[in-house]
Amino acid sequence: ATFKCNFNETKRKFYRAANSILSKLDSNYNDTRKLHLISSIALPVLTYASEAMLLNKSEICSLDHPWSSIFGKIFKTYDSNVIKACQQMNYLPLKHLYNIKCMQFMLKLQDTGNSILQLFYKQDINVFVAKAAKIYNCETKVFMILYKYVITKYFDNE
């Protein structure tokens, strides 16, 4: 048996938060500021504690759809090239944000004084880093130190 998550409620709360923000702003409000507000307020609703779960590709895609669709709503386009250009303004797709959050979570486990959490770190870090380094085409040691840079550069070159 495998552990599966249903993110429908999470996505619904994200849309409610994002739409609430957009409804309060007039149409002349700067689009990048709208995006900043949504990424600061609604995105954490969508990604809350996701780094503590090992999500599969379809779960990450399921969570990415609401995030990507907000770009379309704000910038009034659903062209994937335009959305990618908008995301390059420091708003990565969720699959990359998820990997950054996971790495930050793993590193925090390492620094905790809790021996049980440190055991989880020791068991999971090498597997996660090896998998991520393979995805982002770099060596594990490089990914371990420069993971944010590696992920951002990978996305820029995608």
C-alpha cells in the first residue's frame, strides 16, 4: 500500500486566497506586485509542509497547476512561453520550489538537536541529493552546497 495525498482542499484554499487578493486590487494595480502578494500569501497555503512529504511527479504537477494558472490570470495569457518568462522574474515553477524547500528542510533536520530527526536526515539526505543532482545534471557535492543556484540556472536553461 502506498501513501497518497488528496490536494483538492489545499488547491481550493490557494485559489480562495489568490482570488481574494485579486478582488481587492483594481485592474490598474501593478501585475508584478499582484504576483508578489500572491506568492507571499497564497503560495504558502499551497506548499504548506510539502517538503516533509516525498511527493511523486503527478502530485507535484497537481500542485503546480494552480500556481501556473495564476500567472495566466494576472498576465492574461496561457501561453507557456510567456508564463515561463514571468516565472523567471524570481517565481519558479512549483516543481523547482518544492526541491528547494525539501533541501532546506533536510538541512534543518541536520542542525536540530533531536537525535531522531538527525537519523531521518542521515537516512534521507543522500538519496534525495543524488536524485535531485541527477535531475539538475550536476554532481551531488555541488548540489548539496549550491542547490538554489543550480535549480535556478537549470530552470533558466530549460
